[in-house]
Amino acid sequence: MTRAAPAPGFSRTEYPWLLPSALSDPELPGDRGGRQRPRRTVRDWVVDTCAFAVAAFIGLVALESVLEADNAETFVFLDQIVGLASCLAVWLRRRWPMGLAVTLVVVGTLAPAAGGAMLVALFSVAVHRPFKPVAAVAALAIAAGIVQPFARPDPTLSLWGSIVLGAVFVLLAIGWGMLVRARRQLVIALRERALRAESEAELRAERAQRLAREAIAREMHDVLAHRLTLLSVHAGALEFRPDAKPAEIARAAGVIRDSAHEALQDLREIIGVLRAPGEAPPDGIVAERPQPTLTTLDALIAESREAGMKVALDNRVPDASAVSAATGRTVYRIAQEALTNARKHAPGAEVAVRVGGERGQGLTVEVVNPAPAGAAEAVPGSGQGLIGLTERVALAGGRLDHGPDPDGGFRVHAWLPWPS
């Protein structure tokens, strides 16, 4: 299945350089399972530059306290070198956030000038890693903050003041980073939800289109089967009555020609309906043809009688126009399919069609044919029409029963709702 286009405002924007690189990838940084890291955007470069400046500023403030402590020049020089290296290492915080944070926590215990870089690294870990590793690094940083006043005491602060201040800075950096991560996760979740909603909407539209095409194709199948059966009956009459009068032969040939033309037209419409979406229909196919209803049932019976069938119609519905178009069309299709089956399996037998019902009680349709006079020829694909008819009646809210009678005939009975 083709993935839907990204929702506007999430993965695409008019100013992509304003977004962090993390939001240009479906996964959060560090959760991609070793896949290639997204490239820095302009915003990332600005943020990394600011982080370097903050780390350098805090390192300089810490270095002043080292100078006030009357430390040896060697320690001061080493603090400067370590502080500069730590600030430069901040540029690696996106690639190795966990390793960098652990290293700077250990280094910051003995080198106060690396404190600013350590806080930036802790912030990066909280942004790019889940809670468990972040909690472990935070615990290590707090433990280092307890050890540092003993290893490199600050002359401007008391022992407990240094411990509390260090813990506060660590928790602030971790909390801020977790807040940023939570916001990014929310944005990514909203983006994925929008993408999923678009994909589901496309699937629903495709499914509705497919169902509509199948319904139209099923409708056309019923018509086509009826036309081909009429054609077969008239062709059989010409085959078995070579001594018929010229007028009868001409009339039968005309019916065969008309039925063949109508069957070809129906077949062309089926092909047009089943074409892939977006393809133009063949020339001459109309978008929608008039659909039969209960009022056209008499025309169906007359057409069957012209084909040589013996059909007795008992229509007890006083006002056929009062029946809804959908229900009337279902009644018509039931009678059409039953007459087609009777013509194929019981040629020459008299068929009885009975329709009745009232508002609030529903409509009943019954088509009964006796046993054929002789052995009927097997017809390929028999039974498929009744399966489709059962589905059609079920979709209309009714029920259909069909099967052989004890005397060898066949009976089709259906009930359809007719609301009051």
C-alpha cells in the first residue's frame, strides 16, 4: 500500500530550517536502531552554537573560583585545557550523547571548568534518550556533585551549599531536556496520527469505490444473464423448427439481433464499470442507465412471454409506485433471476410469479415452476445468480428461501421490508 503524503505542518513546512533535525525523521533521535542520523538544520547549528557559548560562560565562572582558591599554576593550566576541551566536545552531543555525558560527569568531578559542558551534555541525554538511561546518568551526576566539594572545594560556598547547588543545576538540566523530548514525542505522535488518518481515509474511499463498482457489476450481471438466456431460447427455437414460417423466423431473428445488441451494450457497461479508477470509459457508455422498479415488472413478464415462456403473473400490490425504488428494484431482480433460471432448467414449463404485501408488513415475492417435461441440459455456472440474489436480499434487510419442491419443481420465495 502506498504511504499517504505527510500532513501539512508536520514533516513539511515553508521554513524547514526552523525545525530541529529530530522532527524531520519519524523516529526520535537515538531510537532509530543504528540507522543514519539526520543532518543538522540551520536551527540545530544555532542551538549548538548557543550551547557551546553557555558551556564556555559557565566554565569561565567556575574558573574564576579556581583562581580565588590559590591553586597551583599547574592545576589552573590543566583546568583551562580540560574546560576548553569539554566545551569543544559539546559539538559531539548529538552523535554520542550518552558517552559524552558520562565522560564529562567524571571529568567535571575534578575539573570545575567542565561544569558547563557537563550540564549541556546532561540536557542532551534527556532529549535524546529514554528515561532509564537518563535516570542512571542523573544519579551519577548527583553523586559526582557530592564528591566534587571534597575534591575541589569552592571558597565562595559552604560544603552543603555546593552540594545543593550542584544537585539543583543537574535536576534543572535533566528536567528541561525531558520536557523538550516530551514535546517532540507529542509532535511526532500527532504527525503519525495525521498520516494514519489520511491513509485510512484513502482506504475507506477506495473500499467505497470498489463496493460501488461491485454492486453495479452485479446489477449488470443480472441483466446480461437475462438477455443471453432470451437469445439462447430464440436460437434454440430456430434450430428445432426449421420448417417454421418465414414471418416467425424473421421475428425470432429480430429478437435475437436486439437481444445480442443489448447484451453487447450491457457487457460494454460492465467493462466500463470495472475499469481502474481514473481510466476513461469506452465511447458510448453512459454514466447511469434507468434502473428497473416494481412498475416495470409487467414489461419483464411481457418480454419473457415474447420469448415463448408461459408466465402467470399475480400482482396484488395495489400501487406499485408507492414502493421505494430500491425495494422495487430488488423485487424486479428476484423475478428476473427466477425467470432466467426457469427458462434454463425447466424449458416449456409454466412459471407462476406472485407479488403481494402491504405497508408495515413487507413485500413477498414468489416464483414457482413445475418439474421440466424432460431432462434439461446442464448450464455452466448455475447457482451463482442465486448466491448473488441472496446477498442482495440480505443487504435490503429481507430474507430469501429457494429450493426444490417435492413434486420436482423449484420455488424461490423472498420477503422484503416495506416500512409504514
